[in-house]
Amino acid sequence: MTDWHPDIPLEYRNQIVTGDARQLAEAIPDESIDLIFTDPVYDRIEDYEWLAETAARVLKPRGSALIWQGVKWMPQTMTALNKYLIYRWTFSMSHLNACVGTIKGHVYSHWTPCFWYSKANDSVPAKRVRDAFDVPLISKQSENHKWHKSIKGLYYWCRLFSEADATIFDPFTGGGTVPAVCKMLQRNYIAFEIDPTTADLARERVRNTQPPLLVPQHEQLELAV
């Protein structure tokens, strides 16, 4: 893979780096990232505001951000993100056999929103984005992270929102789904994880992920499920 910005530190390139994203991201140069795809802790609204400010700096002019959020905190999250980024759309990942949110045990949610933001009002995402849809899935519990998202959904959106050799940034990588998908799709990635044990499990997952085969992309998607 190529097309790294020359000033991105070598130790960040296609690596899951252990540490605090707020500090580590300072070394990422301006306008060097094609896509941010990440899953912060939903009730830490200050992390979303930091993420938006950082995205406005590191994203390329036509770059996008795909950001997961819990239904309960959507208004606060959008207020934080809107300070620095332009809202484009909300996608949904439906968890057909799982409840992912409750209010006092009486109101249940079976879907997780994923916000699509861009850097500027007149920016256009990668030309590959055509007919993007929500993703109805049966999400399986991950062995390496309890808030695991289905790899099929992340594969689908990463493929639409980035070109081959793009650089994708995940500052809250958790179980490493985004880096694993990047390996499958031949995308470059930068990933941070603050918890050392979780970071080790994520690295192992990426090591065990098979690189792309010489098959059509729709067949690769079936392999990813």
C-alpha cells in the first residue's frame, strides 16, 4: 500500500498504537487523512468534540468521518460535532437479534446510528460513494471487545467511502474491526487504543485477518461476513 502523507510517523503506519488518542493525534499532519471511521464511548461527549476538532484539522479537504453513537446521546453528540464539521446523514446498523440500548428497562433499541460528517459544506466524498444504504445485520458478540460492530457493515461503508490506498484513521479502535477491514480492503490505517490489553487483542485480530484475494469485491464481501 502507498500514498502515505510523508510526515505521518512511521510507527503509526498500519499499526495499532497504545496510548491516549488526544496526545497521539498531535503527530498526525494536517490534511493527511481520507476517512475517519471510529466508535467512541457514547456518553463521553467531550471526546466527540475533541474528535470533531481533530477531524477538521487532519481530514483532507474532501474527507469524511463516519462516527458511531448511541441513540440516547444523539442530541448532545451532534451539538459537539456540529461545532467543527458539516453534518451529511445518519446511517443505521440494525442488530436483529440484540438489544443495544434501553431506558430503565422499558424502552429498547435494536439499532445503532452512524453519523456521516464532512469537513466542509462544499466538500464531496469519494466518487465511489453511490447509493449508500443502512445495514440490517445480525451482529455477533466478539471475543475481543464487548462493543464489537459487525465486520460486514464496516466493510461495506469503508469500501464506499474510500479508494484503494486511502488512509483511514480510527482513534478509538477497541477490538480492531476498522484496522482488520482496512487490511482486507487494501487501505492504509492509523489506529489508537488506550487500553493495553484491548490493543494487544486488536493486534492479534489484525494479524489473523487474511489480506485481499484476487477475486471481485462482491465476493470479498461474502468472505468478510
